[in-house]
Amino acid sequence: MSFEAIKNDEQQYMMHAYGRFPVALVSGKGAVAKDVDGKEYVDFTSGIGVNCLGYCDEGWTKAVSTQAATLQHISNLYYSPLQTDVAKKLCTLSAMEKAFLCNSGAEANECAIKIARKYSFDKYGGGRQKIVTLVNSFHGRTVTTLAATGQDVFHNYFFPFTEGFTHAQANDTDDLKAHITEDVCAVFIELVQGEGGVMPLEPEFVKAIASLCQEKDILLMVDEVQTGISRTGDFFCYQGYGLQPDVVTAAKGLGGGLPIGACLCGEKTKDVFVPGSHGTTFGGNPIACAAAKEVLSRVAAPEFLQEVKAKGEYIREKLQSIGNVKEIRGKGMMIGIVTEKDNAKEMAGKCLENGLLILTAKNLLRLLPPLTITYEEIDRGLQILKNTMEA
Ligand SMILES: *Cc1c(COP(=O)(O)O)cnc(C)c1O
């Protein structure tokens, strides 16, 4: 099938919810994808931070295909040793207490929001259900997670949104304090705002949030959907900030390419849900759990995390000598590049033509390479980026 034929079918049969790059990808290995015409692309996107082990990693493929041939789905009416393995591993690695497994980032965040409201209702009764999120945040595309998202561009068309969210300025402790009113039950933050333009929060601001929350029994909830699963060089980004949240959400990298999300609870929140409080048909699916189990057995090892940090440093270092690079932001292998010419979108399109998949966020170029990318693949990708940026 030709690219043109695929594109025509897409136009005819799919809702136009996405602006797509003009390429149809059909296979991949490591950090290299192939399109329908056999052209290769170095992948600095890993499917927006999903394919943390790259394409068709041997261990991952074996875990997934073996499970597919063993038991593809049960329901949450029965126990599953794969679910308990994943939950146990997540709790051990995060110092959290209990997990709820779901299918996506937005769902993990919906779960966190429900936990915050029920925690507060159980303890204080009604009238204390407001959640503070940050301006420029991104928490998902469902009606409630859009309400949580602190970007006005997302607040069109779909009225009415879920009530009870208010947005404070990032890195502004006074503004945060002004938002902490008597009716607030939780503060919900990304430690590095991803879609908002790869903006890390300042450690002092995060400390201030943590102590305010502690003081007033307000839940500290961290959206690690993009930053989690070793992306920033710690298993969870909050571990690098020296934080212990009450609720943590994860998704993107967790399944290494299959849809799975998790909401993790600490001591305060672990028993908020009781049978009937929440549920999902697909959440904790055995194949997705087999994938997550493989991912978790690999990416949290100290040597692996050290490698993520080292590769992040290496990329940053090399980027500094590339023309049109003005500023480099982020943490570990979550990297944003402000361009001199303010032409990130155009550069991303040109990179594709030249054989490099790269993301944008706001007006930045954004890199989320597979965590297992080799130095050779990094060099190959950066060479394409350099040629494109300096052309
Ligand atoms: C991607 C993302 C989400 C939404 O995840 P989906 O799986 O697309 O629902 C939520 N929060 C953050 C920080 C994200 O990066």
C-alpha cells in the first residue's frame, strides 16, 4: 500500500482529530523506525515517551507474545498474578502503598481526582473538594482532566467542564498560597511540565507546596504520566526532588508500548477506595501487565538509571554546539530545545524529511528518545538534527 493510499483512507474514514506528519510507519527496531516505502527514521520520540525500551525489544516482545498465547484477558472479578506483580513492583520502587491499574494517563488522573475528593469527603464531609493545578499544566483529554489542565486553549467548545479546579502560577509560592482556600483538598502537579514546554518546577517551590499540603492535610498529587518510569533519570521524578507524594499517576512509558496506567496511593489515601468506588473493564489487562512487568524489571536498576542520566547529559552537551539552539531545558531524557529562529514546528517537519522523528511542545523542539537508545543512534539522530538546524 502506498503512502498516498493510506493518507486518502485516513482522510475519508478517520475523524480529523490529529495533525499528522506525512509519513506512515510500519516497523521498527531499537530507536529506528521504517516507513511504508522502507525509509528509515531515527526516533527521538518513542511514541511520545511510550516505547521506553525502543521498538521490538527482545525481552519485551517475548513477554507480550508469550502472554498473548497464554491468557489475553480476564476481568477484575478474578485475581491476577500479573496485576499483583506489577502493583507490588510499582509500590516497592516508589515507596507508595497501593496501586490501581488502568489504561491511560487521563484515566490514571481521573482516578487520582476521585481519590482526592473521596478522601476529603470521608474525613471532612462536603464543601472541601477543590483541586489546585498549575497554569500551563497538561493532565489529559477527558472532560475532567481538561478542567484540571491549566491552559486556556483547551477550555473551548466542550462546556460545561467539571467544576472544582483552580490554576496557580508555577514557581510562584505567593500565588499558590492565595489559591489554597478552605475548600481545597489537593494540589496536583507535573514536576516537569511536558506538553506545557518542558518546564521543570523549582525545588524551593516544590518544597513550599509539600509543606503547605502537610500543614493543612491537603493531598500532594504528582502527575508522573510523562516524567515517570525512569524518563528523568530517577524512577519517578519526585524521588529526585526528595518528595513523598500522597498520590502518584503513571502511564506513557509503563507498558513500553501497550496501554496501561497506574494510580499509586500513599499511607493517607491507600484505603480511600472500597469495592464499588471505581472500576475499569480493561485496566490491568494481562498482556499490558506482562509488558509492564518486563519494563519494570529493566528500567529501575541503578545502572540503567545512571545510563539515562549519562545519555541525557551527552545529548545536552552535543546540542550546545548545534546552530539555531538557543536554550536547552528538561531533566534526564526529557529534553526541550528553544530555537533561535523560533521555528520549532518547521524544524520538526524538515527533520522528518531528513530521517529524524522529533516532537514539539508549544514553540519548542522536544526529545523523548527511547531510554535504551544507543550512543550510535543518538549520534546518528543528532547529526540529522544538526544538518537540519544549520541548513
Ligand atoms: C500524556 C499525558 C497525559 C495524558 O495521558 P493519555 O494517556 O494521553 O491519556 C496526562 N498527563 C501528562 C503529564 C501527560 O504527559
